[in-house]
Amino acid sequence: METMKEKVVMITGAAAGIGLACAEAFAKAGATTILVDINKPEPQTRKLTDEGFKAVAYGCDVSDTQAVKEMVDWIVATYGHLDAALNNAGIQTPQRPMAEITDEEFDRTVAVDLKGVWNCMRYEIIQMLKQGGGAIVNTSSQGGVTGFPGQAAYIACKHAVIGLTRTAAIDYAAKGIRINAICPGAIRTPMAEELIRRNPNLEQELIRDIPAGRLGKPEEIANAVLWLCSPQASFVDGHALLVDGAFSIH
């Protein structure tokens, strides 16, 4: 169903995995979809346009405040409005105990995973206030509501994203801007596949702790994000939606 027909949607971290699956879902739902990644995702975008969908690639480092402002300004100058956004770009720190994470690793993780969301939300909200509303989804993680060994900086940022989402939702609910978070569990992304290739036992270790008995699919996250941004979720605001096969309640 073309639930996003005539809408303009921006998705960061759109080159692969969850971000790319979300871009495909929005494009197929009728939106003009801007695929954003630190390296301009032109091949991924070309595939969508070749299939007859409306999509454009844009290169941006979301930790760069001025670059994010220029990106949102360009979207509005080109298309006239910005109706929905998924702030999905993120990185992980090397897996080791907190005290062994370097200052540089911590600062870079915060710059992308938290400040990057902050930067995008700021300029998305400024535009959505001008146009009278919109919908924003921020990518947190099942790790945003639980702990996980060896990922202190990443997990701290994902907790913070939920706090930021909830507070901003209260600030702007009366202005017609809905702000939610998506919290994916263990998803079969290219990054996960590479980790599994390096450690053949990893998949079974992950599945052991997931009551659903399998890894999730990027498309399953995309379906949830699409719903959160659609008119069908018009009274859903400030929510952190877990999509994790019941892992977090196990």
C-alpha cells in the first residue's frame, strides 16, 4: 500500500542493512526517499530508480553539524518539504571492557551514534515546525533497554537515544511532530553475516537467547519503521518499539 505517497523521507545509514531495507520500504510505499550515508549510496539508489521508484543519494557525515544543516536545507530546497526521517546512522566500538575503550573510540561513537541523531533531529524538527508536522524515528537498539558486555560506549549512546526521543516527543507532540525510536534485536545484516563468518558458533549463541528461535530480517525492522512514520500510527508518540523476537523479556 502506498501509505507514504507524495511524502518526502530522509534515511541516514542507508547504504546497507536496516537503513537500506527501510529506504526500499519507503520508496515502495510511494515516498520520495533520500538515501543518506557517509559515502553517497549511489548504486543502492540507482537500483530503486531503475525499478521505477523515487529515490536520490546524498553523502553526509551526520556527526558534522553544518553538513547536516546543509543536507536538510538541500532537501527542502529541492522537494519543498520533509515529512519523515529515520535517523539510523551508527557505528560500534570494538568489543572489549569499558576501561579498555580509548578516548578516541568513545568520542567517535558518541559523535555518530548520539550527536549524529541530535544533529539530524534538530534540523528535521526546525523544518517540520515550519510546515506544520512530521514524523521522526531514531534507531536505538535492544541494547538501549538492556546491557551488553564489551559495548559500553555503544550501549550508553543507545540508551541516550531513547531518552532524547522521549523528551523531544513531549516537547513537540502539540506541534504535530511525532518522534519514536526503533529498537532492533539481532538482525541478519551484512555486518552480522560478517561476524558470523568469522565466528561460526556466533549464530547459534545468539539464537539460544532469542525466544523466537531465529535472527530477525532487515525487512522486519523496515516494516515497523514504515508503520511508525505512517498515518496508521498517528497516536503513537515517544515510544521505543522493540523488534527483537522477545529477547529483551526473556
